[in-house]
Amino acid sequence: MQTATVLHGRENQIHRKGTAPFAIDCNKDSLAGAVSQRACVFCGSRVVLYPIADALHLVHGPIGCAVYTWDIRGALSSGPELHRLSFSTDLQEMDVIFGGEKKLYAALIELIDRHRPKAAFVYSTCIVGLIGDDLEAVCRRVTEEKGIPVLPVMSEGFKGNKREGYQAACRAMARLVGTGDTAGIAKHSINILGDFNLAGEIWLIRDYFQRMGIEVVANITGDGRVDDIRRAHGAGLNVVQCSGATMDLATMMREEYGIPSVRVSYFGVEDMAEALYTVATFFADPEMMEKARAIVREELEKLLPELQRYKAALAGKKAAIYVGGAFKAFSLVKAFRLIGIDVVMVGSQTGTVEDYEELQQITDEGTIIVDDSNPLELSAFLQEKEVDVFVGGVKERPIAYKLGVAFCDHNHERKEMLAGFAGMLNFAREVHDSVMSPVWQFVPRRTKEI
Ligand code: SF4
């Protein structure tokens, strides 16, 4: 067995279940020089707002910030696709010296005239935070001149971690909410928060809710529309997926408009069913609950026999999970269990103490639980635990492949829907195909430290 490499100062951000009473240090800035897997504040904002498809997204900063997040979500839209263009003010040395406000104003006017967006989001980057451009003033001026909401997103990359980017995005959206007409919204209505429609999952989830007789007012933000978000305060309930990204908006809407919220996950069979039951319970409508049960029954009848085939092939394999928000990790632990795979390592970029406490409750003895990890640690953990499949995002993929370990993308870049009942089958298939791929005979598992 190998001993994982842990940088001095990070020891308390790792817990091995069963070796000591539970305690973990988290929800803080990354250790300098640790090469955290986290992204910057700006990137955190960008990933939340990006799927709003009829808005203009203008990155005020050097071109590199815009390129870094260009098409970052790949979020699908059922209509306009303005979100997929990445606009930048392309700040240069002279702008840094003399200020970039004029350039920002000119860019906004040109882009709004050319693309006629429903709203514009203007992202602040590191350099803008340093030179002190007044985004608020420029946005206010353009709002008055062009008659659409132009919203500054105060997301200077250096000012914290990705979680603060989520908050900046939520604050920008909160300025939109409450500005639309709520006439005609049904009594049983919800907003879907925290799904980003990477591969069409929000359409599936909306369909489940609509089959239960519920009106979906706004998608926040997958396949999102500005006008829907403007009237989102007319919904009866905010249904929030993921622990970090949009919870702040739900909190703001509760404080401002008295809209309650529930937290759900659409990943894995148990959590998907629980999400439908949670919403039906909230509306206290027996007919709605019966419809939810019928959906679950119908979907499981199709799904379970197929899952059994994958379970037979995968039983006893070992998995590691490293994702952005810990809420997704809860679902993945259960989903792996359903197909016979043991989770031996699980971590997240932005989990809270409560999140990690829950993770240690649902995982087996010996599982490594890690906060804000880095490639060095992750590589060592994968080797130490002799992991067969690693689930993560774009930055985790090369770690797995270099070690000859199968990989499943559960983040920005995937093209396969992994949410809902249909998504569980896709997940099982993808894990199976990656673990069993003949390619591994040419890339043997590396069992020594790299
Ligand atoms: S905002 Fe700052 S940290 Fe983020 S991509 Fe731009 S320069 Fe890099």
C-alpha cells in the first residue's frame, strides 16, 4: 500500500473514515502553491450564468479569461444560442494604464446593437479589479441608453474561490428577478435551480414535473431565458440542485419574496425519485404524489433489469469521485452502490463541513474524504486505493488516463445525459464501457507513485 502525498498545511483537509473521529477543515481559500483543482471566482460566475441563452455575456478583461471559459458548459439551448459566443473587451497594456471603461462602453453598444440580447452580463476579471474600472457606472449608463438590463458581475478572479463566483452570479441574477410580470402563473409552480442542461437533462426533469401537473416558471440556468428569470418570483417553490452554485439565489428569493426552497439531486435512482416525492410533499397534493409514484414505477420497471447486467459485470470494482459540489457526490456514492461498485475516495472543491459529515455517514470504513484537492494528492489516492474508475471533470481526466484508470466525465464537458432515470442507465453504461475498455491493455495501470 502506498502513502498518499499530502502537502504541509493540507493535512486537516483529508479524513480517512474509521481512523479518527470525524473532523475536516474546509470552505476556505486554497493553500498557496497547492495547484488546487478549483477554478477562479470569474470562472465560478461564468459557469453559473453561461447557459442563459438569450443574454449577451461580455468578459471585461484580457482575452485569456474569455478563452479559458469559452463554451465552458456546452449547455444546450432549445432556442437562441447567443451564450455560446464568448465576447471580450480584450484589454491591452494601454487600457490597463489608462482604464478600460471607454472600451467596455463601446463594446457593449456595438454588441447590443448587433445581437439584440434580452440582457447583458458583464464579467469583471482580475485586472479589472486591480485597475478599478467602474463596471457599475458603465452598465447603468448602457442600461439607460439601450433599455435592457446590463448587469455587472463582480467576479474578479483573485478575490476568493470559485464559491464566491457563484455568489457574484447569484447577486447579478437577483437583480433580474422581480422585474417581470407574474400574471397567469399556476398555483403549483416551481423554478428549477442548479441544473445547467449540459446534455439535455433539464428537458427530462421538466417533463417529469410537468407530468406531475407542475408548471416550471424558470430554468436557472440550464436552457435559461432572461424573461423567465425576471418572473421567477411568481413561482411557489425553488427546487435547488447542487449545494453551491445557485443556493445563494434561492436564499435571496426567500428573503425578498418569501419563496421557500428544497434541495434535491437528479443523479441516481434514489435521489431522482426522492426529488419528485419532495416536491409533491411540499405541495401536499395526494394526486400529485400518486403521479410521482407512477413516474418512478414506470421508469424503474424499464431501468432495473438493464442495470442488473452492468452490476453483474462491475461488482467489486472500486471508484473514486472528485467533483465541484459535494451534493453531487452524495448521489454518485449511491449510484455506484446500485451497480455494485465500492467508493474508496470522495472529494469536492467547495464542500462544507455539513456536506463532508454526510459523506462520511454514507461511505464505507476506510474511504478517503478530501476537500479542495490537487493533482499530486489525487494521483496518490488513486494509486493507494487501486481505483478502477475515477469520476470527475475536465481537470481530473488526464490524472486518470496517465495512471491507466478508467474515467467518467460528470462535469462541464460531457455530452451524455446522466441525470434522471434514463441518465442512470447512461451512467452505468459509460462506467462499464470505460472500465472494460480493451484500451487498458495498452495503457497498463500505474501502481507506483509518479
Ligand atoms: S479572472 Fe484572473 S484568475 Fe480568472 S482567468 Fe482571468 S486572469 Fe485568470
